[in-house]
Amino acid sequence: MDDDASQKRKFDGAAGGRPPKAAKSGGGGAKMSFAQKMMAKMGYKEGQGLGKEGEGMVNPIEVKLRPQGAGVGTIKEKTKQYKEEQKRKAEREGKEVDDSSEEERRERRERRKKSQRGVGGSGAGTTRGGLPRKAKPKYRTAADVEAAAPGLDVPAQMLSSILDATGGEQKMRTSAAGLMVPAGMPTDSEADRITKRERMELEAFIEAWHGIQEQKVYIEEHEGQHQVELDQTMEDLEKLQHITAAVEDLKLAPQQLVVLNKDKLDKSPWATLVDKLETIQNDHLHDIERYGLIDAAVGAVAPAFKERLADWEPLENADKLVSDLNRIRVILGLDQQNELATASRHKSLDESYGRSRRQKATSTYESLMYTVWLPKVRTAVTHWNILDHSPMTALVQSWRPLLPSFIFAHLVDQLIVPKLSSGLQQWDPRKRNHHHKHATIKHAQPHTWIFPWLPYLPPYQLDPKASAGGLLVDFKRRLRQILDSWDISFGVLPGLTEWRDLLRLELDHVLIRHLLPRLALHLSARFDVNPSDQDLTPLEDVLKWQPLFKSDVLARLLVAEFFPKWLSTLHMWLTSEDANFEEVGEWFQWWKQQLPDQLSDHADVAKEWAKGTKMINDALDLLDQDTPLSRLAPPAAGPAKPIAKDIAAKLDRKERKPVAEAVEADFKDVVESWCAENDLMMLAIREPHQSTGLPLFRITASATGRGGVVVYFQADLVWAQKKGEKGTFEPIGLNEKLAERAEGR
């Protein structure tokens, strides 16, 4: 027994329960367990909470089990012990004690709402056990039936035999006050069966009525839709008939005239046709493309257009028919073409200046302009004098809004630009002929007849570096040829300064590589420093070109060609026996005044003046020392290499281009000059040599650019393709053999 009691006390102590009551023995007090003794030593008193202040729990935690399979919220989770502890805690903190928890209040509110919904709703509430209540039966009256089916006429015989179940007892209805008995009610009598059958028939009658009403609404809706479509079709038909009549009215007899006044014929067939087309355009602006009015309009215009242009002189009457065509530009499809050109403008230069790739075939208007208008203009361009640009620019300016993009591109690229390029080939200001009173293409300044065309030229024609050629490329080539043989005594090439803004750095390249060597040769061969009889003409000829060169270039030219002669003459004068230092000083100052201030003050030129000053001072020092002036040190020699090549090489390095390219470019100019002298053409082929990668050219005598011989340039040599061996090249000279191969012999 003692062992069992000891084990029970240990178990109860470990479980945290209350200590068991000690057994009464002989009048002594209750016996305390070991746990009770230990807790009493720590100040615990029975009936109070744990902790120093008694704020802890009084009773052990009570466990509340849920039924098997029940989830959270099925039962009340809070135990009695938990509620008592919360109440005791609230009393200790001085708060108001509430026997019901917030959760219970919330549950009560939810139950109250559910009960209210059950009472005020359809009657399908819940029982106290949570089960749904059985819905109360509802009855429909005849008034409900008539309201649900407005316009339905229920026969009185049907309503007179319907069972009335709205009262406490069942009876037959003799009026339309009530309707229908529930299906679950007993129907033992014959009257009940009749009433049930009548009710079912009435329900079927009502259902059929609703179906008929839905069909009626559907038919009415579709009838309205079909009527709208019919009205639209009739409107389109009426419009089409009106358009057809208007198009039929465009047919004109050859001599038909509209007489507005009795004594005067005011309108021609062409003016009448334009008026009619403008009327159609204004009346059917949004239907032009839909009904194909563009083709009809062009078809009506074509015969009269051909007749009007039969005797047209484009250079004399540039804007003929322009105002009339602008009036009917929409019905001719011009605005649509402009939209296509605008949409393709951002793709490439070829598309923006020509036909859009989306437009696979020409329109009727484009065909009309290409077959009727363009041949007349082509003939006019052939006989046009390019020195008088006004008639042709007026023609282009007037017709440009009316021209399809590819026709305008053809006019500029294939007709006008070749005419201007041909004029550049004839331009040769080196040959002067005083017998001609009127200006000729040879002596006219190119900017006077090329600059007026700049607003009409595409960008690739105005690119001086274009590999495929262009108008500026042709001018630059011709300018190089002229400068290579230009006589410096003629002065500055007329009109050359006008090209500065257009060519920019390209003009510097051409002048340095083709003109600067001639300036250096002119100073070297024709200029001498002679104090007794000084001729400044050669130097003045060179200084005339100063506006076209940078100060650095001319300063280096003077250092290379002028100052070596000037210093040599100064040395000879100082070492002569009759040297007069006062005259030498005046001569020195006079020369400094002959050069422009911009050149005289240049750093390179100032160094040369300093050399002359030093030479004079050294001569004076020798006189002071009684030393013969023959010991005066001579000036240093000039540059070891030609000044032009030196500057060109530096210019190439500045632009990060190899000097070899510049040499090849110079040799290419030599070949082009040789071709021009032999009436040959050199055309670029848009493919490189397979081995070297150098560009290929075709030298030919044919005006079509075919035949001839394929060549490339390397190391100042012309490499020509062997006959019958494509891809094999051999060196050849600029001689008769190359000319014969170019001519196909």
C-alpha cells in the first residue's frame, strides 16, 4: 500500500495536479507531499496563484477534447478554467469583468443574423441543430400569372375549375382570385384530379405563351436590322447609280463645248472635263477608292491629256495643265501615292527617292505620266542649254507635286544629272577664246548652273565621297584634271571659292594634292630674289590663292620655296665688298611688308625672319671683330622632299588614312585624265578584286558602259584582266594596247 501511495503521489506531482489529501491518523494534521513541502518553502499558499505576487495560475490547465473528426470551431474551445483565470486576471488589474468573451458575442451575433435571414427570407432557415428548415409552400394567383405574362387571356372556364388552396380548407374556385394547388396535397376526389389537370394545362399554356413572345421579340429585332441593311443597300445603290451617271457624263465629243455666253465660248472640253471630275471628287470624296474612281478618272483624262500635250513646249510653258491637275489630284490618286512615298521615306535613300517596294505595279496615273508626259520632257532636256537653268527649274518646280516619286527620280538621275555631268566634262577654263561674245560651257563657272539644282538633287548626288558616283564626285574629278594643268599666272580659278561650303574638307584635299605642287613649281621656276630689279609677279600669283588655303599650308610653302632664295640673296649681299647694312635693313623691312600680316606673323615664317635677323647680326659681329665677312655662315638648305607631298601625307595622318591610299587616289586621277584624253570612260564596278580586295573599274569606249577591259590599280600600275581568263590580271601601261582593249579590238 505504501509503495502504491508513493507512486501515486509521484505521478500526481509530475502531472502538476493538486496534492492528494493525507490520510487521517490518530488526531494528527494532514500529511503534506514532498512537492507541497517544497512549494510551501518557496512561499506558495494553497488557493492562491503561482508567482511572487500571486499573479500566476491557480488551477492547472484544463484540456478539452473535440469529438473525433470535428474541426476547429465545431465546439467552444475555451474551458471553464481558462475563463476563471481571465476573470481573476481582470479583477487583479482593476478592469471590468465580462462573463462572455468576444468570440461568444460574435457567435451570438452570427446566430442572430442567420435566424433573421431565415424568418424574413424564403423561410428556409435552420433548426436549432443546424439543419435546414423545410421551405413553406407558396401559391401563385391568377393575378401573378397575368402579371408574368402580360397580354395573356386565360379562359374563364379554366379558372372556374381550379382548386383554391389559399385558405384553411380546400374548395373550388369560381373566379380568378387564386390559382394552383401544391403538387404534394392529396387529390382523392374527381374535382381534385380535374383541378390538377387544369393547372398543368395552364402552366403549359403560359410556357407556350412565353415562347411565342420571345419569338415575336426576335422577329421584331431582326426585322429592324434587316430594314437598316436594306436602307443602307438602297442608299449605296442610289449613290452608285449617281456615280455611274456622273462617270458616263465624262464621255465628251471631240468638238463639244459649253456655251456660257451667247457670243463667247468660255470653256474648252478639257476645262469642262476638269470641272466634272472636281464635282465628282467633292461629292464622293470618301468613296473614291471604294468604287474605283481613280481608274475611271484617269481613263477619262488620258485622251484629253494627250491632246493638250501634243503641241506642248515644256521650256516655254512649264506650268501648262498644272493648276487643273492640282484641282483633281485626289481623284487621280496623287494623295495616295504621296502617302506611300512618305511611308517608305525612312527605309533607304533608294526607296525614299524612288518607288516604294510595296507598290509592285504602276498605277494608271503613273502609266499615263510615264508614257505621255515623260517623253515630252525627255526631248526638252535633250535640247536644253544648261547655262540657262530657269526654264528647266521652273518646269521641275511646277510639276514636282504632280509627279510620282519614281518618275521624278528618273527625271533627276537619268536626265538632268547626266546633262549637268556632260557639261562638267566640257568645262575647261584653261582654254581661253576671246572670239566668242556669249558665254560658253567651257568658260562658264559651274556653280552658276549647278547650284540652282541643289534643292532638287537626292542626297547621294551631293555626297563628294560617294563610291557609286554622283554629281559632286564628277565635279571633283573634273576639278582635279583642271588643276593638274592649271597655269598659275591665270590667277585663281574662277568660282572656286563658291564650292567651299559644299565640298569643305574635300576641297582642301584636292587643292593640296593637285594645286599646291603647281604653286611650288611656279615659285621655284619663275620667282627670283633680286634687290636691284625685283619682280613680285610670281609671288603675287601664289598669294592670290591665300583665301583657299589655311595659313599653315601657305606658310610651309613660303618656307620651302621663298625663304631659301631670300636667305641666299641676303647672304650674298652681306658677304659682298660693297655691302651697305643700312640698305640691307631697309630691304629687310620692305620684304616683311610684302607678305600679308596673317602670313608674316605666322610662327613658321617668323622663324625665317629670325634667321635673317641673326644673319645680319652675325655679319655686324664679324665687322666689329675685324673678321672678313666671307666667313659668315651660309643659310641651311631647304626641305629635302617636295612640300606638297609632305603636307598631303600629314593631312592623311591627321585623318587617320594611310598615305598609300592617297597615292593610289592620285594615280587613279592620272588614269582618269588619260581616259579623258583618249575618249574613254572609266566606270566603277561594285565588286572588289578577289585576291587584293581593291576596287575594280571598267575602261571602255562604249557609251553604254559595256565591254572594254576590267582593271584595278596597285603600286602605280594598271592591272588588266586577261582576255578569256576571268580572274587573271596582268600589268599593263597607259598606252595604245590598253586603248585597243578598251575599244574591244
